Amino acid sequence: MRASVMTKEFSPFLLYAFAFFMLWEWLRPLGQLTNTDQLGIFIFFLVIAFLGAYFGMNRILLSCIKGVYILGAIYSFYFSGGFFHFKWWKSFAKIISENIGFIMDSNWNEMTNEFRTLLFFILLWLIVYLIQYWLLNRQRIFIFFFMTIIYITVLDTFTPYDGKGAIVRTVIAGFTVMGMLTFYRLLKRENIEKEPSFTRKWMVPLAGMIVVSTAAGFAAPKAAPMSPIPFLLLSH
């Protein structure tokens, strides 16, 4: 499997773990800024997606698992009467058809919560795929790290969300992942044999940089929230 091959070059588990925590920071504010009170459902979906990618699960099988999970989550949010009951499947198909019409007519405000939840799951699915591509193929994560910092900073400045802890956690995770990827790109490019002494020489300065960055994140002044921003995400 892909994971076993990649283990020879670097530890994919740590990379996926830190990437997962960075993506988690995107979900944390939703519980405070929207009416979403079921974030655990979305977080568990991310766990399934990252574990499937880490273990190199067959894409078709993993897609089926994700699809069933998404349908089950939407059913638990908005429907009742039995998951395998034909009535709710028919209702959900009708909702999808109506919302596609709203999109075609640019009536974004008319989209229902069921369809917004479906789109949100699909967005998370795509983000996990992109992260997997950046980690395994490109071995770069800076764009996602930078976007996460911007996202948290904007929310911290313009909404009641307190992003101080989130920024610190993101800096630690992001710098760790970028440092690891840079280290293993260097090994591959220079054809250097991975030895414990060489690894320590690289990781000690990296750890020092992360500690300094974390301290700077705590000490840096932050503006107080200015005004709430309406979010067009999930509400149920």
C-alpha cells in the first residue's frame, strides 16, 4: 500500500496527524459563530478520511464509506422514520433537485440546510484530498498553512471568536509539518542517508524555532473583536 511505501521516506502518520489538527482549526469556530452543534459528526468524517488515506485504502471502497457516512449524517440531522425507508430518500432527492435549480438561478439564499450540509461534507472531502496530494505528491503544505493562519486571524479580529490558542496550535502543527517535509525533501534531493545524528541536527533547530514562534504568538498583541460577521454555512 502507499503508506508502507512512503514510510521508507518519512513518517506519514505524523504528517497526517498534524494536517488533521490544522484542518480541525477550521471547524472549531463554527460551533460558536453558527448554530451548528454537531461538529463531532464532521470531525469523525475527517478521521475516517485521513485514516483511509494513511492506510492506503482502496479509493472506491473509501469513497463508498464516506458516501454512506454522509448520507447517514444528513439523515440523523434532518430526517426520521428509518434510514432505509424509501420516503426520506425520495425527499432528499427532491431537495437536491430543487437546490440545484436554486444554484442555476443564483438564488443562494434559498438553499436548504440539508443541501448546505451536503456541500459542506463535499468541501471537507475535497480539502482532505488536496492535503493528501500536497503531503504525498508535492511534499509541501505552506499554502494550506498560510490559509489557516489567515482564516483564524480574520475570525479572531472581526468576530467574537478567540483565536489566540488556535493560532498557537496552528503555528506548532504547521511549522512541524513544513520542517519535516523540508527535511525529507533534502534527504531525497541530496541522496543523503538518514542517520540519527543528522536527524538530530535538523530537528533540534526546528524545535527551537517552533518554541520561539509559539512564544511570539502568545506575546503578540491582538485586536479585540470589531463586529460579528454573518456566516452562510450550516444552521440546524
